[in-house]
Amino acid sequence: MTSSLLANLLTEPPGVAHYMTVGAVMFVCGAMCMATKRNALGVLMGIELVLNGANLNFIAFGSKYLDNGGPQLGLDGSLIALFVIVLAAAEAAVALAIALNFYNNHDSIDVDRADQLQG
Amino acid sequence: MDLTPATALPKLLAAAWLLPLASFVVILFVGKRLGPHGKWAGYLAVGAIVSAFLLSCVAMFAVWLPNHELPVAHHGEHHDEGDQHDGAPADDDHQHGTAALLQDAPLTACADHDSPFQLAAFQENEAHADGHAVEEGHAANPPPTYYFGDWYSLGQFGALKLTIGYYIDALTVTMFCMVTLIASCVHIYALGYMHDELHDPYHDHEVIVHGHHLHRPGRFHRFFQYLSLFCFSMLGIVIAGNVAMVFVFWELVGICSYFLIGFYFERHSASTAANKAFIVNRVGDFGMLIGMMALWASLGTFAFGDKQDAKGQTVLTESGAIAEPGIFSQLRTAENGYRLVPPASMIAEETRNDPAIEAEDAAAGKAGHWLLLVAGVGIFCGCVGKSAQFPLHVWLPDAMEGPTPVSALVHSATMVAAGVYLVGRFYPAFCPEALLVIAIIGCITLSLAATIAITATDIKRVLAYSTVSQLGYMMLALGLGGWIAGLFHLITHAFFKSLLFMCSGSVIHAVHTNDMTEMGGLRKKMPITAYTMLIGCLAIIGAGVPLTPIGFSGYFSKDSIIEQAWSHAQTNGGVYWAFLAMAVIGASMTAFYMFRLWFMTFTGAPRDHHKYDHAHESPRVMTGPLVLLAIFAIAVAWPAFRLTGLLEQAQPVGTAAGGSGVLIEDLVVPAEHLSHAPNIKLRAGLAAFSSAFIGVFGAAVVYLWGYLNPREIKQTFKPIYTLLWNKWYFDQLYNFLFIQPALFIGRQIAAFDRGVIDWFLHACAWTVRLFSMVFDVVFDRTLVDGTVNTAANWTWDFGLLLRRFQTGSLRQYVLFIVMGTWFMCLAYFAAAFVLMS
Amino acid sequence: MDAIYWPSVFFLIFGALACGFALAVLLSANIVRMAFYLVLSLAATSGLFFLAGQEFVGAMQLLIYVGGTLVLLIFGVMLTSQERFVNMKTLAGDWVIGMIAGGALLSLLTAAAFSVPEWRGPERAAVENLPIEPNATPIGMGLLGARVDQIGAPADERAGMAGYLFPFEIVSVHLLVVLIGAAYLARAKRRSNPLPTG
Amino acid sequence: MNLHTLIDSLISDTLQKSLPLFGPELVLCATIVVLLLARVLPLLDRIPPVVIAFVGAVAALIAAVPQEGLASFGGIQSQEIFTGMLVYDGLTAYFKLFLMAFAVLFVILSHLTGIADRDDGQDYFSLVFGATIGMCIMVSSNHLLTMFLGVEMASVPSYVLAGIVKGRRRSSEAALKYAVYGAGAAGVMLYGTSLLAGLLGSAHFPTMVGRLVEFDLPTRIADRELTVMVLALAGLMVGVGLAFKLSAVPFHFWCPDVFEGASAEVGGFLSVASKAAALALLVRVAIGMTYEHPTSDKLGSPPRDVAAIQQSHPELPVQFVAQQRSTDDESTSDPAAEEGPLDPVRSFVVTLIGIVSIVTCTFGNLAAYGQRNIKRMLAYSTIAHAGFMMMPVAAAVALVGMGKTAAASEAIAALMLYATIYLFMNLGAFAIIAFMRNSMQSEEIKDYSGLIGRSPLIAVAFTVILFSLVGLPPLAGFWPKLRVLQALFEANSPLLMFVMVAAAANTALSLVYYLRVAKTMCIDREADGTRPVALGFLQTAFVLAMALPVVLYGLDPERIARWTQQAASGLFQ
């Protein structure tokens, strides 16, 4: 079914599900960045990807060009997406400051050096 | 002075209850400054508890007894009032209507009958035997006379009302007198026993610090401070008017025992024992919490009694129903003839609303009984912990680490008594199946502890196990339907067990050891101790002239337990005879180990001459209480003092007639008075006497006359001896079953949190490692380049790999978020799939 | 066979770009390159926003993310990259476990996306006739608390359309606090009386 | 309706209705601004920041008192403010009061421990107040955006607070872990939120629950539509974010590390205020998604009459009241009586919270066993308590499903009472740890040995607090535990019965590690070379001010309990 959906995509408009797929890929890439990057800044970039992936969903749900039936999120989707962008920026600022502080204390940006607290 | 019971009793007993608290508070704040080294603190505590005793005596002799006629005989009484009640089942004002009956009916109808113990002398006529047959079918007894009310309301949370209140009946008053009397003796005795603590610094010979004995400041006042708090807490349990208050004081008793058992906390064994006592008790309390919840949730109240007005009359609503019924009146209503019937709120809603199920359940009569059983067994769990019943008996012998006066108090009048008391108090709420559980636990406990006591050589441990065993007797009696028998034994046991402990303390004080194998021949050195202890031993084995009302206190109470067991066995037959058998064999073992103790300590040749030479009789302040208690141990149960009559006044509602099981259909709890039938009395009395005699004789053969060498006996029965010597390996078993797994799980979880997910990740890591090794060998080495020292890198990588699983790695945490989400979804979908298909 | 629906083509292009560069961020080992790929991925996402008719949000995405956040990140890269070169390579084991977990999550989320029939996409005819109207005004009014879409909506749906004045204002307080915090951490001063280390 | 009326109503709604009810937060915002200006204006710079913070916090506390006084929680009508973004009812009012009271105490504590000195005080207090505003939004959120915004606003300043001691390696490590973990959880939560909003077509809680009813879940489940699975996935993903804030297993990993690395004061902040706000949010979401306000439909009798019956006849058992109510309902005939449209949601929520809570509670208690650092141990204890505090939420949802709203509001009241008592217990514990750290430069449990000899008052106060954390009866910690167990019992489902039994068993489990600390302090001998403990008068007074309520409340649990009951009853108006 999925394959046929993709095949028709050239002639039929994309739906929410297609946007969500892109969002899911970005979300998972971000999560994997957070889980595999040893550079703290890489982890922060992962956070950006994660939030952006989730944000794509709101955009898709808010768009009237994508839905066919079912409850409409309408304007709420765009507005929430806007706020998420702002919140992500705020979070990035703090996380970056924390990473710099970590760097000052550890002389390294490697998150694997954060191993004193355990047990 | 106004001596109306409804107003005077709460005041008198509250005063008696709060005096120890006052003493505690005073000592807490200014204890150290009371006289040299806090010496006056002891006098203060003694003064408080003795005053409490006097107040209790006033309550008993000036208020209770003049206003409440003792039932002269109890046989016909139930018969009469039962019949009357059957005639007028709609009588709503049951409490006072029937309370009046309780007082009047026996006088008129049965004045010619005699007290139960005169029955032992065959003064009973045939009419009684006939009476039993008739009594089988009639209704149970109405609630006893009691005074119930609240002093102070803690708070109301919706339907949950928490108050500090009282519930005073004959049992309460009796317990007050008993507890305060024994506590007074213990306090006075402790003045002498704890004398060493007045020295500053105190030398603790059992603790070695830096190669020297420990020197520390004396803690005389601390001891009396805790002792006062302990008495306060125990009296709080006794007077408590509701379950929540019982629980509060229950825990307070636990905390006090923690302090007192750990009094010599510098000794490692003492602090461990204190911990053990506390934690084991908590295990029981958790059951009790569940029982409490079950009762509260289904009955909506914690109160024991019905709401009363200032005159002690039950408050009724306009329609004539009880305004605020307590637990007991809800479980045993007058409409149901005071039989235990689960009220509607105990029956699951769907059952109530579904006529089909309801009819089926009503036919079987089972609805709500499971909840009753849960509540009963839950409450009993708390009692198991406090009264050191199997399987939570392990703390009690270790609690011997406390000073001996504490042991005397803990083992007789307080703490362990609290468990039995609570079973007695809750008696109307126990369904026959719960009683069976109680009986089984009691039976196991009594035999288990008795066997261990036979091999113990520490004088206090023998007594400790004997306590556990006697508590088992009480539980057994209660579980078999012998309410009076159980509580009767509780009171007599309190006297002789405190006597025995204080005697042992006196011996320990003299020879500075607990080990009986280092004693012997002390009779000549310390005669008062020796003979008072002999009285204690005779009392505990139940010595008396069979078939006559002549004997020590234990004779009466233990005989009534065995009679009850006999009656129960006769009614139910089959395996239920085991209860009787264990009770009789236990009596024999009791006699054996008690006299073994006495012979080893006081007779024969001294085994350790150094210790023998230094031994001396204890000072008056210690022997005085011994003599006093000895007198009580002899006489307290004599029929002339009508102790059973007093208890009978408090017989909880509807329990005199026994009952029959619902979940186990052929289980019958016989009415208690049936056990006084002459044929049972005769056989039980003879069995008890002969078993005790065999026990004493056996002990004499081995330890007095020395016909048999105990060492050879040990050799012959080595496996059994080892088993008993190691206390049936219970400590080891618990260590293996609970402590090790708990520690293990704790460690595992800590390790888990450190980053080891589990073997799965390890396996993954290994697989991956394997893959990359192959990959490395195939490509890296051949294709990419000739890396320097690949093997060294592997090792290095491998070390990092392993180490990483041991660290609190941030990246793994993130991975756990993903996997956690995923596994939760998976679990949910799997569950949904299973449920749907 | 119908004619090619061009928005779909653009969707495919932008979607592929967004996903591809997101993957590149994941797979790249060089932090500067990662930042660059991230810019491209986020920019492609804003293209998707435009395609969905959310041009205002798309513009904000370009401004805030691409313009602001990433500059911030690149500052971070520059500030921290003066350390001597150390190997920060992720081990193969971590990659594999990460990929397993990620793949599982991805399959779950994609399956979820295609499980709801309403989400599979509208009919072409329905969409093609929709008027194209700018939504900057409704969004702006929404941020001021007035939902203009309430005007045409049936009465029982109006309650659910909340104005966004409150979040708009409170988020400024949040940004203020966050900047104070970030500035505090980034300042060089250390405490004069340090608390014990341990 | 035209634009003009729209804007008119907006202005009146904002100025007349919403802003007065938003007073405490506004005061805090103003305080933050003043603190920021203090750096700039020379006049303000002379005032120590702690004074400004204290004045601001007290003003906020005064503003948080309900208009008719403290006893009027029951009279607060539930109303939406800011055009539906937030909701103001008894629960909001109570938790705002709670948070503001906590803020005042926390400012005092921070001053006493010296963590907020003259140079950094402005930043420190700005962050604390910023997080507090976020928590206020969490407790009053009525919209998916405010929920997410509240979580972010509470979390992000907390990340900085965790790293407030800049020069310490562990501190910066804790901050990094907290920030990254928090961001990850927030991402998952956001994804779940988007799914939920997309499925239901709204982000406004009451509208969402209305859509859920229209959604007709029982039929869809019977038809095995996959949409239901997506809904469940969305619920789980939102739950992840909440579980992170609650430090519920398996999303607790940050908690011990952050508590150990951050300073003790911040530990107190996170364990009390943050947890309370997270629990309130859990209540909002769980009750909000499972309880349909009867005002929205035609069913006549509002459940308030149950509360009324109960208040006039407190002696009636709960069952009786509930029974009456259920018969009432039958008489007004709910057509979907056999299975309500929200029943699947309820069973999902109950199962999820029930299982997570019991696992959390047990895990926290067991993992606390082997800890050597006292903050780390208290972190696990916090996890365990969070698990315990989640249980009444499960019970409340189950009770709502049975129509017993009075009992459900009792369950929520139990949770609120628990949180309140927990404030005193845990703030006291962390205050003692902070003072001890200042005085003996150590946070290891073994260094507390023999404290009774060095500082008897502190040792006794700490022991009292620890015993109260166990839940031993005469102390305050017992009552809320008892009420939680009651709520579980009343809910009367096999799962919750199991939870109740396990919870009761957990009280025994937790004894071990608390007792170990008490034993170390009171019984173990002082190790050689430990530094003397010297506490100032104010510090001692603070500790006593925390420990005394624990004792006194145990003796008179009535008043606060009544407030919580009244406040909780507003949920089911």
C-alpha cells in the first residue's frame, strides 16, 4: 500500500502521512545524533533535528492542503509550530551555554567524558 | 467524686495513660539534671507508673466492679439471654437493653450455678450437660458493656475520620491494671538493675574500643525515659477507641522497642537486634495496613464502638438505628442475631446488583467472606509481627540484647502482649477461616519455639523462646474459639513471665553471664531468687492438683486452653486433633525446658567456681518486686478472684457461641462454654497434668539426678540437636530468602542504572564486536592499510567498550528514551493484541 | 494517466533534501560539516512549510533556525574547536545499537503515519480548487489573541479556538530568563568562594 | 460574530478576567525584571538581590492567596482564562499557593546556605522565578501548547540551575546530562503532542475530550481500526515527557546524576517544586482526558451533589455515597451505560500510570540501598516518592470511570496533601544537607556518623524527617500514604489492588535505607578527623521550621487536608 502511495505521488497531492514520514525521518535522525555523537555540539544539533521533525507534524496538521476529512487542527497548527521554533531556539541557547561551561570544566567537548556521576 | 463509669472511667484511665508520657517529657528535657547523674529521673518514672497503677486500681475497684455485677456463672446465662433475644429480634436498643440483661439475668436465672473453676471439682450437675445440647443452636451473645468516645478529633478526610478516643470495657480495665502493675515492678526493679549506669563513666565490658573497654557516660535517665514512653505507647494501644489510633501506638511501641533493645547500641549485636526487631515488625505492619484498609473501605469507619452520649448510652437516629455504628456493630448486627455476616458494603457491587450471582452467593452464604478473610488475616499479620509468631518470630530472641528489665517488660505485659490483645480486641471481625489461620500459626509457633528452647543455653534465650511458645498457646486458644482462655493466659503469663525474667536478671546481675553452663548451685547463694523463680517455673508449667481448684495461676489458664483444644478437636475431628496433640506435647516440652533451666542454674554443683564465689543475692529493690510478682503468679488466677468472670464481662459481641465456616464448610468453632463440659474437663486436666509431670520428671532425670548425661543425648540426636541449636535455621533461611535477594536486587538495579542494561546489550556488544572483528580482518587489514598494532587497538577498544557500559553515559540515557518509548509501545500493542484475539 | 501535479514533485524534492541532509548530519563525523548539513536540512524543511501553505512559519523557520540558532551553534563550534585533536569517533557497537533502536522507532512512527486513513492525502480535485490565501494575517491576529477563523466557525467549535496572546507574552519572559541563564553560564567569572568539589 | 466583537471580548477577557487571576506570575515576572535592572541601575544595585527576591516572592505569595481567603478553595469556580489557554480552579489556586510558599522558603534557604551571593544572586533568583512561572503554567495548563510551554519553561532554567556552581566538574556534567536528556524527552513529548492534536483536531483540552467522545473508541476498537493504535502511541509519547518531569522509571536516568551533581539547594527545588508541578500536570492531563464535564451535556445532576452529600454526612462510607450517585445516574439514564466512550481511554491511563507508578516506586526504593552519597540516595528516594504520588492519579481516573467523583476528588486531595507534606520533609532534608556541606565539606553518608554528638538538634530533626519519609505513623508522612492506599483500595480493580499491596510493601522496603542514615547519625561512632559542625542560629531555626511541621502536622492533620479536599473538589464541578 505504501509503495502505491508513493507511486501515485507524482500525480496526486501529498497527504499528512507523507509530511509525517519526512518528519519521522528527521526525528529519528536527530534522536540518533543525540545517541551516537560524542561531540556535545553534535548532540545539540540532534536536538534541533528532533524538534524540527516534530514541528513538521504540526505544520502538516495545520495545513488545509493536506487533509482529507477528519478533525482539522487549522490555525492552531501553524501557531504551535511558531512557538516550538522559538522554544527550540531558547533551548539551543541554554544548551550551548551549558556545553561551553562543560568544555571550560573538562577541557573537552566529548560527552563521554561526563562519566563522574554514575551508579 | 463522681464515680459514674461513663464519666469517671475515661478520666481515670486517661490520667493513668498520660502520666508516663508526662514523665517521659520531663526526663527528655531535664532528665540529666535530675539529681546526681539523673538518678531522680528513675524515681520520677517509678512515681509516674505507680500512680498510673493506683489510678487503674481505682478505676477497677472503685468504678468498674461496683457498677458492673460479675457474672456468677456463665452457663445458663447465654442460654437465657439468647432465648430472650430470639424472642425480640427487633429490639434495636440492643446494647443497653442487653447490657441490663447481662447484669440481671444471671442473677435471677443462674444464681445457683458456680464459677467455671469450681466445675473442675465436679460440682457441676447434669443440667449443664443438657444445657449444652440446647445451646448449640441459639443466638450469640450481645455486645458487652463498654464506654466509647473521643477525646480529640485529629481530622476528617471525607469519610475518613481520625480521632483519639477510648473504648473501655472490662478487658481494657483489666489490661490497664495488669500492665501498670508489671510495669511498676519492672521500673522498681530497674532502679537496682541499672544502677551501674549511674557511674560516670560507665564501663561496657562487652565493647572493646582501641583495645580497651568502652567508657561512656551513664544513661540512667535515658533508660527510664524510654521506659516511660514505652508504657505510654502500650497503654495507648489498650485504651485506643479505633483502629487508626491502635496503629499509631502500635508503631510507637515499635520505635520504643527499637530504642530499648538497642540501648547498649555500642554493642554491635544490640544495634543489629534493634534493627531486626524494627524491620521485622514493619513487615507485619504492612499486612495490618492492608487489613485496616479493607475494613475501612468496606465499613467506612475505624471506630470499635458505637457513638455514645455523655451518659454512655448509644446514640440512636430517629428511626431507632444506631447513629454511628462501629466496626463490630456493623459486622455483627442485632438483626442477624450477632452472627458474623458481611454487611452489604463488603459485597462487591456487581455481585449486589446482579440478582443471579447474589442469589447464588446468598445460597452459599459466601458473599463478602473473602474480604472478611483478607481483613482478618491482614490485621493478624500485624499481630504476627508484634507477638513474634511464626514466621516473624525471629526478632524476639535477638531482642534479648536489651537490658533485662526491658526483656521482662517486652515479654510479659507490653509489645508481645499487644499482638494477642489486638487479636482479642478484633475477635468479632475474625471469620472462622481467619481463626483457623490464627490457630495454625499459633500451633506452629508454640511447637517450634518449644523445641528450640530445649537446646538453648543462654538463660534469657530459653525464656525468650518460652515466651514465643506461650504466645503461640494464646494464639492457638484464640484461634480455636477460646477467647477467654487466650486472654486469661495472657494475663497469668504476664505475671509469671515477668517474674521469670526478673529472676534471670537477678542471676545475671550476680554472676555476670547469661550462659547456664557456667552456673549451678546458686540456690544457696541467692535463695529468694531461686525460690521465686521456682514459683515462676511451676506457674508456667501449670502445676496444680488435678481436678481440684488448687494450683498456680498457669494451671487454670493452660488447662482452659487445652480444654478448648479438646472441645474443638471433638467437634471437628480429623486432623484438628493435631492442635490438641501439639498443645499437650508443648506443655510437656515447656515443663522440660523450664525445669532444665531451673536445675541447671540453681541445683547441683557449681560449674564455674570463680563466678559462683562472686555471686550474691540481689539488693532489696530487686528482690522486692520478685516476691510481689511471685505472689501474683501463684494466686492471680484463683477462682476466688474471679478473673475469668471479669473477662467474661468483656466477651466480644457474638463470639461466645462460636461459629461455623463458610468458605471451609465443615469448620466449626465451638462455643467456649462447651469446653467446660465435665468429660472434656476431666480428660484435659489429666492430660495436662501428666504431660507437665513427664516434662518435669524428664528434666529431673537428666539435670537433677544426672541419670542420663545430656552430652550423650546430644550425641545420639546430633542432627536434630543441630537443627534446634540453630533455631531451625530460620535466620539463615530468611537471610537466604529475603535479605540476600533484596540486596542482590538492590545491587543489580544499581548496576542497571550504572548503564548495564542487561545481558542483551552485552550480547549485542559482543555480536557487534564479532562483526567488526571480521570486518576488520577482511577489510581493514587487507584493504585500508596496515594499521599499527591492530591487536592493541582491539584491546583498547574493548576496554573502552566494556567501561562504557559501566558508566552513566549520557548517550545511553538518550538511547533509553528511544528504547523506552519503543518498548512501552510494543508492550501496549502486544497486550492489546492478546486481549483482542 | 493524469498530468504531473507539480507541488507533489516539489514535495518529493524538498522532502528528499530534508531527509538526506538530516541523514548526512547523522553520518558526518566533522562538526563543521554537520552544521552545514543541518542548515540545508532545516532550509529544505522550510520549503516544505511553504508547500503546505504556511509561508509565514516557513519564513520564521528560515529566520530563527537558519539565521539565529545555527549561527549560535557555529559560534559554539568555533569556541570549542581549539582543543587538540582527539578521536571522538563513535564505536561500531554504538552505531549498530543506535541504528537498531532508530530503525525500530522509525518503522513505528512511519507505520503510525500511514495507519490513519484520513492522513493518506486528499483528492487532487479537492485541493486544486482551494484558493491560495496568505495566512500571515490570521497568524498575526492569533498571536494577538484574536482568532479570525472563529468568525466563520460554528458556535460549538469556537470554544476550542484559543487566542495565543498569552503564550506570545509569556514566551518573552521565558526568553529573558533563558538568556540570563545562558549569559550567566557563559561568563568567565568563577565563584570567589567555590563550594566544595567532590 | 465579527472582528469587532471578537476584539471586544478579547480585551474584556484579558483585562478583567484573566490578569487578576494571573497575579502571582505577574509579580514574579516583575521581580525578574527588577532583578535584571538591579545590575544596571546604581540605586538598585545597593540592595542585595536576596532582598528583592524575597520581597517579590512574598508579594507573589500574597497574590496567590485566593480572593476570599485561605478557606475558600471550595468556592472557586472553574473558569478558563486567556481565551482557553489556562484554567483557573481550586487545583490551580492551591498549587500556585504551594509554589509561591515554596518560592519564599527557597529564597530564604538560598540566602542561608550562601549559594546566592551578591554577584550572582540576580541570575540565580531570576532563574528560580522563571522556572516557578513555568511550573505555574504547568499546573494551570488547559491547552497542549501551554502544557509544552510550561514544561519547557520549568525545565530550561532548571538546566542552568543544575550547573549553577560553575567551577565544578560534576555540576557542569549534571547540567549537560539534564539538558540533553530533557531536550530528548521534550522532543518525544512534542511528537506525541502533535499526533494527539492531529488526531483530535484540537489542542484545547475540553474540546479534545469532546472529540474523544465523538471519536467513538469502543466501536473503533471493535472494528480494530489502527487509528486507535496511533492514539495510544500519541498518549505514550506525551507520557514520556511527563514521566521525565516526574522522574518515573524508565525515564528517571537523569534524576540521580543531576541530584548528585547539582548543589543540594537545587536538589530541593527539583524534588519538591518540580515534582509537585509535574504531578499537577499529570492530574490535568489524566483527568482532563478522561472526565467529561457534565455541564457540557444534558445530564442533570452535577456530581457536586455527591460532595455535598458527603460534606453534610461525613460519617457515610464512601461506597454509600457513590452508590447513591450511581443510582442517580441510572435514573437519568445514560444511553451508553454499558461502555462509555471514554472507558478505553480510562483503562489505558489507569494501566499506564498504575504500572509505571509501582515500578517507579519499587525501583527507587531498591536502588537507594547501596548509595554512598546522601544526595544520590535522596534522589532515588524522590523517584520512589514520585511513584507513590502517581498512584492516586491512577485511582482517581479509575474512580471517575466508576462514577465515584467524590472518591476521585478525595484521591486527588490525597496527592495534594502528599505533595504538601513532602515539601516540608524534602526541603528540610536538602536544607540540612546543604548546611552540612557548608560545615563539613562532605556529602557522603559516612561522614554523618556520630552527628548526634556534634549537633544533636540537627541529627534529631533529620531523623524525624527521615522517619516521616518512611511514613511512620505519628509523623506527618504517614497520613498521605494512608490516604493514597485508601484511594487505591476504593478504586477496587485487580491492578490497583496489586499496586496497593506493593505500595504497602514498599513502605517496608524504604525503611532500610532511611534507617541506615538515621543509624549512621545517631548510633555509629564519630569517625576520627571529621570536622566540627557549627550551624548559625538562623540555619538551625530554618531546619526546625521544616522539621516541626512534620511532627505537628502528624498530630493535627486536619487543616491542610481540608484545603486540599476543597481544592480538589473543584476538578469535578
